[in-house]
Amino acid sequence: MAPRNVKPMDREGGSSTFEDPVGAGEADFSGGASTGKTPLGGVNIDYSIPTNWGTQDKPYVFTTDDINILYKVSTDKLASYNKQLMAAFPGYKPSNLANRSDSKLRSYFGKALTRINILNSDPNGPLRGKSLDQALAYLAEYPELETATKLPTYRLDNPDDLKAVFTKAAQSTIGRTVPDADLNRMVETYQKQMVEYQKRSALGGTITAPQSAETFAASQIEKQMPVESEANDYLSYMGALSEWLQG
């Protein structure tokens, strides 16, 4: 969809036309305005900060020209904006709270304006008709979640629960419990198996689920104690046969 010229909200110092971004807040704010009227990297010296932020029914729509707000506010206000941006975007670290020409500041300020536009695209959005200061305060209270450096999460069964299962499996397999050190080794081995399974699952495709805790414990005990396992199987068989013969 081609951009359309619309009449802006009232601004200090008169009105002029601007381009309404496609959709809600899809303009690229990273480089700031590009009027070239001063040597300050494309700053529009004729820009005036809006005095009317729209209404609930028709909220103000930020454009690339609004990046010039950074060059029009006081130093104290700029520092306040920087602090709010740091809260809203945890990855943002400005070079100086009062540095208006910081490229990172322009980039993250643009991201904030984009988020406000997106929130305002919802008819029930919480920022419709709110001022820029109110909107930035809201973004600082509800920051953007950082996911790029998030470590993977693996779900593992509680070790004590596994030990209870393994102890019961030992009773069934060899007719007795096993030392706690052996149980700990079995827990560690089983949990490593579960982590490997979840890693492979994340890659997609077909994968066979690991053994259940009960089956894993029985197979491990049979491998480590084959003689006792066979003896227990024989005793269990004889016990079942005796019960059958008796009645």
C-alpha cells in the first residue's frame, strides 16, 4: 500500500504535511529524519513537538519526522527519556544520558515510537490518546522481553521421585534395594538421557522417546547385576508355580 498524505495533529509553530506510515508504526526510525536542513545528521530544524496527541478514537500516529523530538526537549527531559528507554528495552545502554546524537538513542527511540503505534493500532490499546511521556512511562513499566540470549530450558524429573521409582524397580528385579550411590548414578544417567532427547526434539523430525523411568531402572539393574536378576526371576517363577499348584 502506498503511503498517503494526511493532515497532522496541531504542532507548535504551524502545520505541514507528512507521510503517514503504512499500517501502524511500520516506518523505519533508525536513521532519524532526513530533511538535511542542518549538519546534525538530518535534523529538521523547523520541527515542532506535537501539542495534541490525538484521542481515544483517533490517536496520534508517529512518523519518522518525530525522531526530532530528541533535539527539541530539554537536557533533563532527554535524560528521563533515556532512562525510560533503558527500562523498556533491557538491551539498550546509551553512551551518555544527555547525548542527543547517539545513534543507539535514535534507534531505540524509534523502536519505542513503533511500539506505541502498534499498541495504538488496537482499538482497545492502553495508549490511545496518551501523551508521549505517558506512553514512554508505560513502555518502561512493561518492558520488551529479551529472547536472543535466553538459555534453553530442559524439563527433568525430581531426583527423589526417580530414586523412589528406581528403588521399586530394584525390588522387583533383584528382590532388594540398591545402595544410594548406585541410585544417584542411575538418576544422573537418566537425566542426561532426557536432556539429550529434548535437544534432539528441538531440531525437529522423527525421534523415538526414551525409556520410562521404570523400564530404564530395570534394564540398568539387570545389566549391572545379571546373576541376582536371574536368581530373582527364578524365585519369582517358583513362587508363582507353587501358588498355582496349591490352588
